[in-house]
Amino acid sequence: MKITDFMKIFSSERRIEVLDALLRQESKDEIKEHIPSSTYAFTVNHLKKVGFVREADGEVSLTDRGHANLVVFKRFKESIETLRMLYEVFPDHLIAFPDEFALRLCEIRDAGVIASEPSDILKPHRVFTDNLKNTREIYGVSPILFPDYTESFKTLAETVETISLVVTQEVFDIISTYPLGNYDNIEIYLTPESPGIAATVTDTFLSIGFFYKSGSYDFTRDLVATSPEAIKFGKDLILHYRMQSRRIV
């Protein structure tokens, strides 16, 4: 199937609605409760012609082709919607994910934004540090360093099971002054290039920060997600940077 044919099929909201209903295994009568009979018949006939649905014993169901194409479309659609949300929330920023994660943005579609407030300008950092208190493992990639990182690093190293960080040379030059040799639960990887984001993922949450187009880091808002899907996305993202880096601790 050509991409133009694919897009034509999914250019109709009615066709998408019918396909979604069939994916949920709704019966013909259940679908007709929210779609007019005439529209239903026209839509199903079109979907039959392109091989997306079959009809047997008076009921309609997805074909293997229809199911596979619908899954691809839903992933594409949710990733596009997530990307739109990111550009709306971070309008002056570089949204820089590795290319292979572009169609995985749907995995962080439920993320929310923690932003500074006039009465609580440190809210993003406070929420971040509070979330770290209830974790067993921490993985991160960071081209930046918070001012109070020295004390919090020591506390975390003494309480969590694993700390695995991918950092730039500049950040490593700072944290190398810490007594890293005293802890066997710390891994430090040196990245050859500065990542376009700062991300932390634990067993309970994912936090991502972005840079302004001007090059400075935005400390005023974080993208935060807690779903298992988002956490896996975060761990795979850190692994991507880690595989391109060299372990030095």
C-alpha cells in the first residue's frame, strides 16, 4: 500500500471511528448507536474494498491488514498529538529527541508539565527532588547541574540502589570532586556530544527538561510522567545515550 493510499483511508474521521470500534470488538448494532446506518454501510463498504474489514454472519471485523494498519496509524497519530502538545507547552524551545524515538512519543502522551509559579518559582526543582525520595534506582542524562546537586548527590548515593548518569565533560569535572569511589552503586558515563535534553527516569517517574532555542536551559518547567509506558520510554532513552558514551566510573 502506498503512503498516499494509507493517508486517504485515514483522512476520514468516520472510517477511523468505525475502525476504532471494531478494534474494541463492538458489534454492528453497537456501532450503529453512534454512527447513522447509512453512513455505517457506506464506510464499511469502502473499508471492505481496501481489505481492512471483512463481513461474515452479519457481523464485521478487522482483517489482519486492517488491524496492522490501524495500530500503525494510532501510534503515528498519538505521537503527532504528543509532539503538538510539546511545542505548545515549550514554544521557544528545542524539542530534541533522537530520531528513533519520534514515533515513540505516544508513550509519553500522558505527561504533564510542572511549571514555576509567582509564589513558588522553584516548584519544578522541588517536585523533582521530592519525587526522588521514593525511588530505588535513578538513570539520567544531563548536560547541566543544579547548584544544590553536591549535597543531594551524597544523600541519594547513600539511599538508592543504583545511580547511572550520562554526563558531559563539563558536568563530570564538577561531580568528579565528589567522593565517588566510596559508593559501588554509581555509574558515570561520559558522552562525546552534549545532549539536547536533560532527562531523569526512576522506577516511579520520568522527568524531561528542554533548552531554549537561545541555548540556555529552562529551569522553570519540567515534563513529568509516571505511567509504566513513559518510564520504559525514559529508560530506553537513557540507554540510547549510554550506548554512545564511555563509562568512566
